[in-house]
Amino acid sequence: MRLLKLVPDDTNIKFLKLRIPFFVVSLLLIAASWAAVFTQGLNYGVDFAGGQEIRATFVGEAEAPVAELRQTVSALEVVEDPVIQRFGEPNQVSIRVKLPAEAEGQPEFAAMMTEQITAAMRDGHPEVRIDGVDSVSGKVSGEFRNDAALALVAAMLAVAIYIWIRFEWQFGAGALFALFHDVSLTLGMFAIFQLEFSLQIIAAILAIIGYSLNDTIVVYDRIRENLKKFRKMDLTDLLDLSVNETLARTVMTSLTLFVALLPLLIFGPASLFGLVAAITLGLFIGTYSSVYMAAPILIWLGVTSDSFVPQESAADLQEKKARGLT
Amino acid sequence: MLDFPTWKKIWLWGLTLIAAAAALPTLLASTNIDIPDFLPQPTVNLGLDLAGGSHILLEADPAQVAAQRLENMEETVRTTLRGSVPENRIRIGDVSTANGELSFMVDNPADVDRARELLLPVMNGTGLVREWDLRVEDGQQMILAPTGDGLDTAVDQAMETAIEVIRRRIDSLGTREPTIIRQGDTRIVVQVPGLDDPDQLKALLGQTAQLEFKMVDQSALPSDVQQGIAPLGSEIFPYAESSQFAGTSVAVRRLGGIRGDSLINAQQSFDPQTNEPVVSITFDQQGGQRFAQLSTQNVGRLFAIILDGNVLSTPVFNEPILGGKAQISGGFTTETANNLAISLRSGALPVDLSVIEERTVGPDLGADSIRKGMLAMLIGSAAVIALMIASYGRFGVYATIALVFNVMILLGIMAGLNTTLTLPGIAGFVLTIGAAVDANVLINERIREERKRGRRVVAAVENGYKEASRAIYDANITNFIAGVLLFMFGTGPVRGFAVVLVIGLFTSVFTAVVLTRMWVAGWLRNARPNDLSL
């Protein structure tokens, strides 16, 4: 039986030849992402913005009357600027409304809003089924925002410190930068396309922080091995060699994850779409960054073979030197 | 590395099969196959987002506990200093509860020391912590300030009581298996699975049910009262919205009333004369005596029935009420009267709780999500398996068997630990399936490489496992770090995602590295191949 080989044996692609243009493009993308996050803002869902989200199914109807709902719901006195969109099946909608200032800490007000919106939907569509209601007060959503930012920063630093301990500081810094790149671009995508940004997306990004490093670690492990093996090789060539040697792994590990996630993206429940889409996106960004961010940054940070010379022999050398002098 | 003595094999297979068997009750739950009763039957709980139900986060205001405590202290101080005989009475005035402290002037400076003696015992609670600090300013002003520890203890007790009260109230709804847990210092999470209508639940939780009977200050000028000006020693309460006097207020005497927290029963009933829904209450013995005393001393006067700061009605004590029974009216419907009866029966909440987060999921949606998630998981697994077998042949088959065991063991451990599967948890399963074979990819690629460098079969396999494991462990540890932070950050569904990911890391290292190595070793020993098709 002939086995499938997605990456031919002994590739010799000069990945690092284009490192500067790629790096510049990546830096620009990071800058553009943050610019988008700060100018356009993230489209916070109720988790982070506070407010109320009602999801409903128009049972027995082919399509949810979104246009009609925009009119009837907006006409309600308690509601300002509702966001009404299809969610999942064609006959399902999600209605997102802000909680007005007077509703803060007043549960009756939120309950009354739900009641009025439900009544507006039932009017003319008695078969409406309420699938779920989320109500988040401004206090809680503010805490979620802080905790989320904290969790992201803590996760990036913690794994970078681990890489630093296991490898060398240059590798830790490289991993941290690659992660920063992945997280920035994911956030940027959510800002540019104004996709709903919820707690699940933070979960997805934290998962990306874990998984995007897998490829980086495989490449780094090989770089370390080759640094010990080829003491005299030019660093750029050595990095290229390492990336090429591990290319099949990088492609296969990303691909297995991708084929597992794709059906969930297509056939999975609508409420998971954001989470899975973010992870899938992060998977591609992460694979790219382990080749084009994490590896070349080692050149600039000045990794040398000496980084991995066993400590004792370095000490021995010094001792010998010292004896020679005296 | 490839040496597996029999004891080790038995041990590994035993562990694998026991953990995988633990998944069976969960997997067979939707089929007709029964597992004999004498076997343990761990199952994975479904989260609210899959089973349907309500998640409500309640928050208490500690300032309210502090204010309540201050008011109680004022009563205590007055009673204590009054003494049992009139000639021992220490007269005080200028009582103030501003700035969270209780301060008062002792009329005769010579009494200050005696007052201090009397007050010392009431300043310390039952515990070891000092609950109040006492200081004297300008010779005759005494100030009682709550200590931080004392306040913390009070808030703590209030929260514990609140949880008990909530549990009794929810139990009275007849819902099954509510989860009520304290979160942080001032919050309570209430999760009730499979509840169709969370409104009644919320109505019950929102009601403090602090019932008070206070005398109406009939000397107050009605015009002053409506402007919110209370006579000395009185305070203004608004009428409840359900009352016929809604929109107006009434002045009541601040002290000397009684609290309705000493009830032994409360029932919804109907007033025999008006047929209006009312709540009939029965005091316990002590409460009955106090109520009898209050009604005896105040025959012919108006008293106010106050619920959570709103006046329900202001009836007259026509005669002393000695039987310890009373009837509360106040424009109730049958439902609101019934809710109040439940709340009063289960006791008053020691502190107001406000709903700061609420999530409700209908039961249909969850079943749909599980179906869709399972379908996606099966297709995804099939794709991963096809890719692995096509790429690595026999080694891909080992990886596949490991993958099946991985999913079973993961589910089994989750069932054994009684964890909760949430909707994001399903995504966690899919992610684990896609990532678990990564270890096999690394190992198999390394074996391929070692063969190309000319190593013999056994040495190549041995080196493949050895050299690949560094990166495998590093990758899993970084994932573990991210997973733990995800667990710490997440609540509810997101936490379910973290649980699956973190347990999945352990199970996948076990199946993808340890088990496949055992199988490959067994094959190498039996078949003694000269070449690997890899």
C-alpha cells in the first residue's frame, strides 16, 4: 500500500529568505489589527457589553420575519437600538438589546423587557418558541472584560516563561511574540468583520494560545537539536533546515485539527460557530506564525550554538583557560 | 523503551478498560440497553446549555447588612442601657447612625463608665472576633464602630442564611436538583435544570420577605408625610404598588415594632368577608407573645404591615390578638399571595439579593445541539482516522484505536469525576480528537526520519518514541497551562470546555504515546519485520 505523503521527502524551501518582507507584513497586520480594535471596536455580545439577548425559533415557519421584527421590537418603548439577526436555522433569530441605565440592578426591569419583546414576537406569530434568554448586568460584563484581558495576558506570559525555562530566553521571547501575533490577528479579524465577541471567543483564543504553540515547539525542538549537531552551520541555513525537516509534522498536525474542526463548523450547533470559527482561524494564523515569526526572530535575538553547550564543559573551558594563564 | 513485561501490560490494559467502561453508562443512556444495577453507573452531567434550565447569579449588598446590623445595635443599646429597674436607667440622646457608626450622648457624664461596662458584653459576638469598637469622645459621646472582622462575619452569616432560605424556596417549587453555591464573598449562583418558566423562580428570589409590624405615627401631619418629612423617631414608608393607596406614603414609629421572622407557618387563604386573597400567618411562641403585647398596648391604633420596605396595609388593632395568628392583606392576587406565603415560610432573606446575570436555555435547543455536535464529531473523527491511516498505514491504525480509547477514557473519567458536559465541552471533545493524534504524527514522522537515516527497524521505532516525546510533553504542558488559566477564568459553559481540554491532554498522552507504544512493541516482537512501510 502506498502511503499518502502530503509533504514530499527532503524539501528544501528557503523559507527564511523572505523573512524580512513577511515579518514586515506581519507587523503591519498586527498594527492594522490593533487599529481596527481601537477604531472600530469589538462587537461585544451581552457577555461583555451587558444587556439582554433573546433567541427564538419561529416554529412552523420557513423564515423568521427579521424585517418585521426590526419594526415591532424597535417600536417598543423600553428598547433602543435592538440588534436583530438570523441565528442558526433560517427560522431562528437572536435579538440583542441594551439594558437602559435604570435597569442596572433592577431585575424586574430586565424581566419586563423580556416579556415585552416576547409579546411583540408572539403578536402574529403565536408559535414562537423562546430558546434562551441571557441577561448580563453592566457590573458583571465589566468584570468579564477585565478577567478576559487578564487571562489572555497571563496565559501568554505563563507559556512563554515555560518555553524560556525549557529552551533559552530567545525561544521564550520568540514564542511570546508569535502568540502576540496570533492573538492580535484573531482580535483584528473579529474587529474588522464585526463578528460577535463573547466569552466563548476568549475561550477559543486561550485554546489557540495552547495549540498554536504546538507547532512552534516542534520547530524549536528541532532547532535546538540541530544547533547541537551542526555547530558550524550558518544560522539562517540551520533554521531553514529545521523548518523543512519538520514541515511534514507542521502540516499534518494542523491538518488533523482542521479536518476535525471543519464538520463542527459546518454541521455543528449555531451557538458554537463563533468558538469553532475562532479556533480554526487561529489554527491557520498559528501555523504561519510558527514558521515565519517564531523561527526568524531567533536570528535577530542572536541565538548561537553556544546557547546549548552543556554548562559543565563551558565551566571546564574557563577553568582550563584560567590555569593556562597562571 | 520497547520492553513491556507482562505485569505492565496487564496494568495498562486494566487501566484502559476500566476507564473506558466508565463511559458506558453515559453512552448507553439513550439506548434501551440496561447495565445491571449492582455495577456502579457513573454518568456525565449535562450542563444547563445542553439540558435546558436557568442559571441565575445573585449579589448581595454588604452595605445593607451593615446598616441592618447598626439598626439592631441601636435597639440593643437602648434596651441594655434602660436596665431592668428605672433607677438604674442611663439616659441617652442625640442618637445617630451616620458614617456607619452608632453614636450617642450620655446625658450624665458620670454614667459613661457604667455604660461602657454594660455595653462590653454585647459588643462581642459568639465567636472569638471582636465585633465592635467602643470609643468615647468629649467625655460623654460614645461611639460604637463595627470592626472589619465583625462585619465580615456578619456578611458571611447573612450569605449562609441566604443560601439556606433560597434552597427552601426553590424546593417548594418542586424542581429537581437545584445547584446553589456561594461565589466569592457576596454572590450566590443558582442553577435549576429543566425549568420552563424562570419567572416564578426569579420572583421568589427577588423577594426578601422581610416582614415587619410597626405602629403608624398618627401624630404626623399628612402634608409633611407626603413630602417625605418624618416626625422625630418616625420614618416614612411608601405604600406597596399592589395596595389601594399606592403612590402615597405613611409615617411609622422607627422603634418598638416587631419583625415577622419568627413564623412557624404561612398559608395563602381567602378573607372570609371580602373573599380577597390573603396570607395567614402563625407566629411561634415568642413571636406570638410579642405580637400579643404589641396589640394589647395599642388597641384602637393603626399599625402598618411592611414587606420589604413597602407598606401592604395599615389595619387597626380592634382587640388584643392573643392566639399568635394574623392575616395579611394588601391587594394580593392568588399567585402573589401564594409566592409571599412560600417566601415567609422559608424565612426572610437576611439581605436583598439582586439578579446580576441570568441565562436561560430552553430544553429543545439543548437536544438539538447534542445531535448536531455528535454528528460533527463523528464526521470529524472519520476524517482524522482516514487521514491517519492513509498517511501512516499500520501505525495509523494504532493511532486510530488509541483515538477511540481516548474518547472513551475521557468520557469515562468525566463520568467518574462527575463533571459537567457543556456545549463548548463538545467543541473541546472535537479539539481533543484533532489534537490527540498530533503525538502520533510526531512519533511516526520521527520513525520515518530515523529509518531514512539508516537505522534498523527496532532502533528507529525506539528512537522515534524517545526523540518525539520531548516535543510532545512540552506541547502538552503549554496546553495544560493555557487550559488551567481557561478553567480559572471561565464560568459555566466555558469552564466545561476547559475541563474537557485539560482531562483530554492527560488521556491523549496516555493513549497516543503509552498505549500505541505497547501495541507497536508487541507487533515488532511477534512479526519481526525487516522493513517498515511508513
